[in-house]
Amino acid sequence: MRAAVLDRPRADLIVREVNAPSPGPGQVLVRVSACGVCRTDLHIADGELTEPKLPLVPGHQVVGTVVQAGPGAGGFSVGQRVGIPWLGWTCGTCAFCTSGRENLCAGARFTGYHIDGGFAEYAAADARFTFALPQGLTDLEAAPLLCGGLIGYRALRMAGDARRIGFYGFGSAAHILAQVCRHQGREVYAFTRPGDASARSLALRTGAVWAGDSGVSPPVPLEAAIIFAPDGALVPLALSAVDRGGLVICAGIHMSDIPSFPYHILWEERSVRSVANLTRADAEEFLSLAPQVPVRTEIEVFPLAGVNEALGRLRSGKITGSAVIDVAGR
């Protein structure tokens, strides 16, 4: 099969022929049709996440159809459309797994990091961490739901009942979550790179009530802020924008260092917390909610051979919405 392979960090992925995987016990084999490109893929390729399996097939927003089930793999039929997300395996027995916090399992393994992912024609996945996908979106359109949607939704749940929410960085996750917020009656205030007219336009199209540069104060105090961009300097800005008792949520897996800031912007019971990975409960809840909204994704499509172009455009902030690899189109 053809796959885009990372042989070493800080190098281009190489598209080449490799052996197709076989499903092991409890696994399903999926013929991949589309795979979203996530900033986490960049962090892996750029060596900022330091423990990848090498050589590695990245990609953890995988959409395809089941073609074979390994021993003991249940729940899916051949030909069924499924999605494979970032969380690929957990131990199931530790204190975190048994208390509904499997996203924090110390032994967790992740798709496109420890397990070969979806920048390939076939992928093998644990059936327990594979999900049926809602109708209403094509395979290409559904791919961003599997990380931008799922991790974003976990971050949004952390915001509790906050009605006025700031989104710092308006790309794949934010444009999905803005639609969910509008559906739930919340107000989204979008903060973008200075001068990024495309991101501001996307924000207003997908439900934001205001959009401006990241260094600008919002027109009203916020009850919560979610930081999607991997820039630690945004944390003090977000703290300054939230009202008393407000919450700042860092939604990325990697972020540059947070600069020092004066205590008074944290005082009055403001707080900062992070999001790590996702749980299967998050996936089931969000994938049930998405068609009710209904969520629509804005995508830029690349062939498998164009995976490095997609990563480069994402790295430079030139993707509007979500980048998706059309694996079936090769």
C-alpha cells in the first residue's frame, strides 16, 4: 500500500510503498478514504513531541470503511464507515481508566504517534477506540471531527455553563466548536493572528459574534477562553480578557513557554487548566451532537502526495478551516 512515512523528526514525510497492516486480536482493518491534518501532526514531524514510533505513518483523523476484523473484534460490520481518533489504546485497569479518565492513562497509545495512522491506504485500529460516524458529511468533511471536533468539544465541556467564550486561534477546532456554541446559545469571540482576514471571515461565517486580533480586548468581559493556538504568550492575554471567576483552557498538546505575568490578572478566582487527549465518552457524545447542530466543516483538500505541502501550509498559518488528505484519490 502507499503511505506517507516519517523516518526521522524535522524531515519531510516520504510517500512510498509499504506492507499493509493485518488486524490483530481486537482490531479492525480499515480502508482509509480521508485523513485530516492536525497541528499535532506538525508537532510530531517537527520533533516537538519526542516519543514517536519510527518509522511512523502519522495521521489521527482517519475516515474509512471496515474491510476485515481480527479475532475478538466486535461492533462493526464489513463495509461500515468508521472513524479512528487520536486515542488508540488504554490499559483499562489503572486508577485513571477505572474512574472515567482514560485520557490520562500513563500507558495510553496514540494513533499516528505510537500506532501507525491514516496517511496511508489502510490502517489497523483497536475496535474499542473506533467509532461509527454520523451521516450528512462526506468522508473528507467528516475527517476534522475526529480531533478538531473531539478535542475541541472536551475543551468546551471544561468551560461549563460559560455563555461568553473567547477562542484564541481560529482554525480547524474553533470553526467546528463555534457552530456548537451557536447551537447551544453561547456567544463566541474569535481572536486571530493580526491581519488574518481569512480567519476572521471564517469565524463570523461559522457563528462568532465578534472577531479581532489576539492582542485586542474583547468588547465585553469573557466568562471563559479556549486557546487553540500553540502560543504560550496568549495565556496572559486570555487571563486579562476573562471576567472574575473566569477560566482559561489550553487545548493543545504542545505550547511554547508561558511568559511570566502579574498576579492581579489571575486573582479574583480566575484559573488556567489544560486539556489532554479525549475519552471514548467524549467521542460518543460529540458524534451524537454533531448532526443535531448540524456541524459543517470548511476544508482544503490535498492528495496523499501533497502531504508535505499541507503540513507546510498549516505550519505557516495558511489553512482556512481544516486540511484533509484525500487518501482514496491518492
